[in-house]
Amino acid sequence: MTAPAAPNTPHPFLSRIASWPAWLGCALIALIVIAPIISLAWHALGADISHWAHLIRHVLPVTAQNTLWLLLGVGVVVTLIGTASAWLVTAYAFTGRGILVWALLLPLAIPSYVMAFAYLDLMHPIGPVQNLIRELLGYSSPREFRLPDIRSLPGAVLLLGLVLYPYVYLSTRFMFMSQAASLLEAARTLGCSAAGAFWRVALPMARPGIAIGLALALLETLNDIGASEFLGVRTMTVAVYNTWVTRSDLGAAAQLALFMLLIVIGLVWLERRARQRQRFAITQRMRPMQPKRLRGWRAGVAFALGSLPVLLGFVAPAAYLVSASIKRVEQAGHISAAMWTSLWQTVLLASCATLVALLLGLLLAWQSRLNIHGQRSRLALACTRLGSLGYAIPGTILAIGLLTPMALFDQSLSWILQQPSLWVMGSMAALILAYTLRFLAISIGGIEAGLTRIPPSLEQASRLLGQTSSGTLRRVHLPLLKPALAASALLVFVDAMKELPATLLLRPMNVETLATRLYAEAARGTYEEGAIAALAIVLAGLLPVILLARTRLDIGLDVDSNRHRNSAPATRAATVTTTATTAPPSPKPAQPS
């Protein structure tokens, strides 16, 4: 009886040589990602020192103060609404609770600039809301009665808070549902009231989740440009945009952007520190907390309180956009050709960026998965973490940092081809590159989450059967990664459609996306013209929210069914910023969110 032939397994040295192109590709991707940061620092530190004096004297006092108050205000609002709503639907059972669990996610579908766009018309002194209030109170003129102007810092805090609180809600609800009922029962046994058990036990254990959601909400606040400008709040992001576009002063804009980058680093550090603590806060084997049943008027009050953020953060602006869009179509009789062109260009840009981000994310995630002599490659992990930095960088900063690298590339290519042209900066390639770098972390996080659910034994069996690493990827990984790839593609596509800051700075003269068209219509005060574009953006934004609700991973329903897993919250935000830091990755669910 003859022994079976040994599998045709390549020699480790030959495997290393064959994998060098992949390593070089990973290193090149990481270099492209950090190039904007290097360029930004170069321009900021090399600019005329008089710029610093001008910024410190005339720009930073106002913009830094407004940005600080905006961050503090939004932080308070999202923490209060997110934590309270998470505790409400976790600790209590009442009629309509199942609806609220997923409905509280709906404000994620509305970008901040769309929210501001809608409320500017809704809350106008002669708008529908104030007209209705005056009619009920018996007033006939705005001179007799008018609400405080929404175009203010408090207005910006409220609107951004209503849009961004789901970040805190998602991560905090997961933490609440991961707590053992025995801990709360022990607190009650020791004499704590229900409120005391919440303040002394439940809330302290949920602090890591609150900090993660808060850091994400503040990063989004810092990235915002449309809502702040619409509402008349001069933040640092708005100052960077105006300094470059209005004054054409790249050095001063880079200096402001570098100052913002320091704030971003602080927020990322906060998120990373909270995530490290979170690993020790989740108990694996426990009896989950059972919600307390509310009946009668208490159930009605609970549902009303839980519905308020949904009504203000989604229903009201969405209803306005639908009404304004219908009115505009009835007046014009059709949707303008310019709007169809904007829709086509938006879909084209988002599709190209999605395809590139998926390919690069797959390469980085796959290389970090490979084992060499049983040890994970530090180089691959470093490249993966660097490739994920773009999501933490506001779009305005990323765009300013990309200007010089793209200009150098255009000059080099023109010299090689002996044909002067703006090959990148004068085409859609600039926006595709910016979108790819901005949302590459979503692709990496989603694919890594899918790879963690593939048992290593499948890879080992494939290698024993003679398959190379690329063959294993093609025949084993890719078929099993289809759900994660589809979810990642959806998230990247929708985020690219909604991106405004980078698009404003990098778009060619003949390119108009839905976001920039909405921005232009709002600047002109023609709200009905922009309502169709805003509605299209909101409808696209609903897709990932539906994905979150269908998978049920982000809201911890696996805990409800006593199927505990060693996983972090599967929210899009938590997955993305985990990859955007240098903290070791924690196990993630199969699909990103």
C-alpha cells in the first residue's frame, strides 16, 4: 500500500517572495493615506510666520471658541438623548418598544447639512411652524411673536445633537444589554432604589460605550461644514474652507487644518482609551437584565418620550423634504435635467470610489490575515491601521492635504507624457481618491469583521490541498465574504454620496453632486429647488439604517436571546474607528454596520 503523495505546499521562502507584490501594494496604500498629512504639516510649518499672527489675532479667537462651544453643546445633547433612549428601551418594556428600538436609528439617515437645510425653512419666521404657533396663540405678525432664531450656535447644537445622538444610543445600548442582571439585583438588595442602581451600577459600567459614541459624534461635528455655514456659526472647518476658497491662502488654511488635526487626535485617543476599557466591561456568562413592564399611562409616557427624538430628528425634516419636493415637481411639471445630471454624477463617483475602496480594503485586510510562521505580520497590521486613518480626518483637512500631492502627480505625468494637463485635479479622479481615502476604513473594518468569522481551519485545509494564498482567497475567502463585501459596499457608497466638505474643495468646474447642488441652492435661499436633492440623499441614507435594523447586531438583540458573543458593537461607527486607531483589533460580527 503506497503512502499518499505529500501536498504541493510551496516553500516558506518562495511564499515570502511571491507575496512581496502584495506587501508593496499595502505599503503604497499606506503611503498614499499619510501623504495628505505630511503635505498638510509641510504647508502649515513652511508658511509665512505672519499667517500665524493673523490667525491668532483675528481668526482663532472666534472660530476656536465657536468650535469648542459647539463640541461641548453637541456632546451634552447626544450624551443625554443617546443614553436616556438606550436605557429606556433596554430597562423597560412597553407598547411600541420594538418600534422605538430601530426607529431611534433613523436620524442617522439624514446628514447634518440636510437637517439644517430643512429646519431653516421649517423654523423661518414666516415658515409653517411659526405660522401655526402664531395662529394658535392669536397673533398675526412675526413682529408680535417669533421664536428664537434657529440660525445661531444653540440652534446648531440642537440640530447636530438630534442627528448624531444615534452614535451614543447604539454603543450605550449594547453596553446596557451586556450587563448582568445580578449586579443590578445586588444593588437593589443593598438598599439602592431603581434610580440609584442606574446611577451607581448601570451608568458607570456603560461609560466606555458612551465615550465611544461621544467621540464619534464629536468627530462628525468637527467634520461638518454645511450645517454650520447654513446656521451662521463660524467654526474652524468653515474658516478653513473660506480661507482657501475666498482668500486662496493655502498656507493659512493648512495652519488652521493642522490645529484641527490636533483636536482629531485627541478625540481618537479618547475613543481608543474607551475601547480598551470596554474589553474588560463585558461579562460572557451571565443572565441578561430583564426589562420592567410598564402599563397604562406610564407606557404611554415612555413611548412619547422615546418618540420625541425620532419625530424631531427624522419625521419632521423628512416630511418637509417630501412636501417641498412634490410641490416643486408640480410647479415645474418635471425634474430638471440638471438634477438628473447631478444624480448621475453622484452615483458614478460613489460607485467608482466604492469599487476602489473594496479592492484596497480587501488587499489590506487579507494581508493582515496572513500568517508567517504562525505570527501575524506587524507590517501588514501597520499598513491596515494607516489605511484606516482617513475616516478620522475631516473631509476639509483631507482635501487641503491632497492638493499638493495631486499637483505633483499631475506635473510629473505631464512631464512624462509631454502634454500639460490637470490629469487628476481637473477630473473626477480627485474626488474618487478623496472618497476612497475617507471611507477606506469602512471597507477594511467590514472585511476584517467578515474574515474573523471564517475559521482558520478552512485556510489550513486549503493550504494542505496545495492552494496558494491567492488561491485560498479566491476559492475560500471570497465566497464566504460576500455578505460582508455587500454590506461594506453599501456603506461606502452611501457615505460617498453624502460627502460634502471634500467635494466642495476638490470637484472640477463641470461636476455637481447632489450634496453640492443642495449646498448651492441653500446658499441662494431657493429651498424648494434643493429639496429634491436632499430627499434623494436621505433615501440613500436610509439603506444602511435598514441594514442595521435587519441584522440586529448593533442593538444587542443577540443578548436578548441569550446568545452571547465576544464582540464589540457592530455599528458602522464603532467598526470604523476601531480600525482608525492603533489599538489591537477586537473580534467583530460578520457584517459591518
